[in-house]
Amino acid sequence: MSYTRQMLETYPRDYGVDSDKLVACIDACYDCANACTQCADACLSEEGVAHLVKCIRLNADCADVCLATGRILARQTEYDANMARTALEACIQACSSCGDECEHHGGMGMEHCGVCAEACRSCEQACRDLLTAIN
Amino acid sequence: MSYTRQMLETYPRDYGVDSDKLVACIDACYDCANACTQCADACLSEEGVAHLVKCIRLNADCADVCLATGRILARQTEYDANMARTALEACIQACSSCGDECEHHGGMGMEHCGVCAEACRSCEQACRDLLTAIN
Amino acid sequence: MSYTRQMLETYPRDYGVDSDKLVACIDACYDCANACTQCADACLSEEGVAHLVKCIRLNADCADVCLATGRILARQTEYDANMARTALEACIQACSSCGDECEHHGGMGMEHCGVCAEACRSCEQACRDLLTAIN
Amino acid sequence: MSYTRQMLETYPRDYGVDSDKLVACIDACYDCANACTQCADACLSEEGVAHLVKCIRLNADCADVCLATGRILARQTEYDANMARTALEACIQACSSCGDECEHHGGMGMEHCGVCAEACRSCEQACRDLLTAIN
């Protein structure tokens, strides 16, 4: 069992969100943040780095938004639904923009972009699932 | 002249955003992130910390969103308007929620909350100004 | 297979670090960052929050250092050993300080602190293992 | 007066660090983090981006370490000298590595690297001053 779930199960108060969707979304945010950081770095090591500038930029943005969102979702004390909602919307947008760009390069043989696109799509879906649950 | 403006003036390409509003917003995001981090810490040092739990939690969220937003706005290469817009909307929400809570405690004699409320209000306004300019 | 390993296996250049230790350390940094963020939040929900102020503070520091370290380690391009080393040393210190404090409260019945202490100990060990490997 | 100083002046407890050096160091950490984020972005917009890969990588690391250090220093509650010391040491290393690389490119006509080198040098010095004061 992941620490995320263990921490949630030892949380001292009730919380109003579906715990499976919450754990999945927090974990997806951290996984995607890390994949994006690694993808930006891998792009910098490619000979054709000049063609990957947009990918590197979106990777950096997506990592930042995913980390902020994962941290906000991890906080259940004095939960603020508007805060969670706008963070999730920003995260869905970041994962969508970055996922599109990575998928494009993944289809042209950049394997790390293909893996990162998967991480972005998973995170986008986990955010959508949680957003639906809290609306 | 701040580094933010100097860096923008030496940026090698054109960018489509009003530079005064952009510099003001980036600086406000970092200032607010720092004020919120300091306010959470000051709240932890108050005897009545149990009454400041919501403030500490919103401070932490607001700092995270402001930093992510400040970093995204600082990137002008392959600018993605949707990314900027949703980040700004999340930041406006965070500054509004945190600013309301801090203002409340500021009015009851918590001076650090009063200062932090100012930082939140300034950042919220700078984000609104930039959001209007890019829409 | 985690994204961390998949990303590393599709990295386009050679890198000079043991890949098992590197993957373990990156994952441990993100896991610990998240556990600490959740522990700080759980502490804020405890009735005896006033006795958990030190824990909340160290949780926040440890989360920040772990995230910075995880991100630095994820970057293998133009690898800078001194950067990696000092980041790992700061991370070992943060995990040690936070782990001690969490372990103390875990032993007194705060279950979330007990889980967080485990995450801190694992991360500290993963950092030590990697530091030994790169020295 | 900056928010950093106002927040420190309304902090409810005593703290054992020289306040001028503390404020200078926190502000320098945030300024340097932002300059590095902007420099990485400006490098990505240069035609010769392939020659700036090391600079982009060190910019990213330096921004991460500066933010973590700035946040740790902003927390005075239950101050942990070992935490502050190792964070400052990592920050000095990051600013030194990144400052060297930026200075090199600044001397070859990359103006944004020259400005960023200044931000790195200032932050390195502010960290050294504070480290001396707390040792």
C-alpha cells in the first residue's frame, strides 16, 4: 500500500471526497510531475534539441502545475472546494497541452516523449475523475 | 530595476504580453508566495494556533499556486495562452480565499495576517490585470 | 514498471550513476515529499495541534528539500556531481530531523506521524545509498 | 519596506538570527530563483540553444534549490540550525555552479545570462553571509 493511502487512512478527521479517486489523483500528479521533469531533461540531451523547445517548455509548466495540485489535494484540513476545483482545471489544461506535444514527438520516435505522454494522459484523466466527484 | 524586468528586456524574442503587467504579476506572485510562507510560520508561533488552522492551510495552498503561476508566467517561449489563463484563474482563487481568511485575522489583531492579506490582494489584482490583458 | 524507470531507460545518452539506486532515490524523494505534506495537514487536524508545531514545521521543510532533490536527481544532462552531493546532504539532514520528530509522535499514538517517519527513513537511506555511489 | 521585512517584524516570537541578513538572504533566494527560471526560458529562445544546454540545466537546478532554501529560511518557528545550514550549503553550490556557467555565456554576448549571473552571485553572497552568522 502506498504512503499516500496509508497517510489518508490515518488522517484524524472525516473528509468528503472519494478516497480512491483522491489517492489516484495525488499519485498521478506526482508521477506526472516527475515524468515531465525527466522528459525535459531527456529532450535537452537530444541532438535535435532545437525542435523540442516547445516540449521542454510545456514539460516545465506541467511539472509545476502538477506539483502544486498534488500538494493542494493532499491537504484535507479546512478543505476549500473552489481552490481544489481551479487547481484541477489548471492541471487538466497543463496535462492536455503537454500530453499533446509529447504524443506528437512520441509518434516520431522520441520514446521518452511517448512515456511522458502516457503520464500526462493518466494525470489528466485522474484530475477529471476527481473534478467530477467534487462538483 | 528588478531582475525580473532586466531579464525580460534581454529576452531574445518578441512576446505578445504587456511587459509592465507581466513584470508586476510575476513579482506579485513571488512576493505573495513568500508572505504566505512567512504567515503560516508566524501562525504556528501564535499561542492561539488552534484558531489559525484554516489560515495555515490556505497560506500553504496559496504559496504553492503563486509559485507555479509565477514560474509559468516567467516562461514566454512557445507561450500557451490556455496554460497562462487557467494558472491565473487558480491563482486569483487562491489569493482570494487566503486573502479573505488573513484579512479576518488581521482585523482581530494578528498583524502578520494583515500584512499577508495585503500581499494576497495585490497579487490577486495583478493576476486580474494580466488576465484581462491576455484574454 | 514505474514512469521513473521507463523515463530513464529511454534517456538518449549514457549516464554515470547506478540506475537502480537513482530510481529508488528519485521515487523516495517524491514519496517522502508527499507523506510530509500529508502529515503536516493531518497534524493541523489534531486536537493537540499546539503540541505538533515542530512536526508541522519540519514536515514543510522536508517536503521542500525532497522535491528539490528529486528534481535535481531526475536531471542527468550535464550532470554536476557537486550539485547532486550537496542536495543529497541537505535531503539526508531534512529526512533525519523530520524522521526523528515524526517517530517521536508516532510512538505516542499519532499514526500518521508513524507512517511519515517510515517515509523519511526510507528516503534518508536511499539518499545515503546514492551519495555513497556517486562519491 | 518589502513584505519579507514586514512579515518578520510582525512575527510573534523572538528569533536568533540577524534580521538584515535573513531578509537579504530570503529575498535573494526568490530573486535568483526567478532570474534562473527566466534565463532558462530565454536560452530556449536562442538560435544557439544547443550550446546552452548546460546553462538551462543548471538554471533549473538553481531555481529549485533557491526556492527550497528561501522557504526554509522563511520559517523561524522551531528553527533547526542543521536544516538551515545544509540548505544554505546546497544553495551556495547551486548559485556558484549556475553563476559560473551564466557568467561564461554573459561574457560571450548572452545578456540574459549576464543578468542571471549577477542574481546568482548576489544570492551566493547573501547565503554565505547568513551561513557565517548562524554558525
